[in-house]
Amino acid sequence: MTKRAFYPGSFDPLTNGHLAVLEQAMQVFDAVTVGIGVHPGKTPLFSFEERAEMIRASVAETAGAAAVTVVAFEGLVVEAAREAGAVALVRGVRDGTDLNYEMQMAGMNGAMRPEVVTLFFPATPETRPITATLVRQIAAMGGDVSRFVPAHVAAAIRGKRAGR
């Protein structure tokens, strides 16, 4: 039986922190479904298709890349995880603030779907300060984000800025 995890997020854009958590999950699970949350009321920097391609390109050379799938989801994360056939939710934690929030979410998700456990993966020291929000803000102000995202993501961000 394949043990599948569900890794939800906006991934707008995919950061080195997201990638580090995904790589940890790939070491533990047979398969990982990355769920890109799509919110009709929000205007993301990148479309679902662009974000999905960034994720696929980032893991393409990684062992186990074939076991990573990317899907869009709306609504409850635990329902998306159930639909994907996942036994676990994967969450990255950078600090105590993240942990407090994620513990609340894990408790509520566990109450709704006790068969889907939540596993926390710690940020690596070099990715701990990275957030997608900060990456977007730095890029919007003309800053260099290449230290915080994979090279192809940095190029895509530069392309978006040039296209404005």
C-alpha cells in the first residue's frame, strides 16, 4: 500500500523553504500530493498552472520526483487530503509562532478527519526566515530574491516584473 502525504499551501511563489519541506516529505512517504490552494477572491502573482510547473521543475531531478503530483483544491484541506488518498498532512514550521498556529489547525483537522494525521517538518536553518509573502514584497520593490527561491522561480519573478 502506498503511503501518500498531502502538502497544502499557496506556493505563490514556491520558495526554498517550501522545497526543503517537500524534500523531507519525499524521504518519508511513498508519494506526495502538493495541493495548491485556489481562492477565487485572491489574485495570486502566479496562476495555478505556473505554480504547478515551478513545483514539478523543482523536483524533476530529485529521487522520487515521479511520486510527486500537484493538484488544485478549494475548501477544507482535510477533504482535499482525503480525496488525494493521503494518510497525512505535511506542514512546515519555522518558529514558535508557526507551531502555535499549526497546532490549532492540526487539532481542528484531526477532529474533522482523525484518520489523517498532521506531521510537522522543521525549516532548515538557511530557509527559516523565508516566507512567500516577503519574497513577493521584496520582488515588488525591485529586490533580488534569488537567494530565497529556486533559480527558475527567480527568473519567472523577474519576468513578471518586466511584464508590468
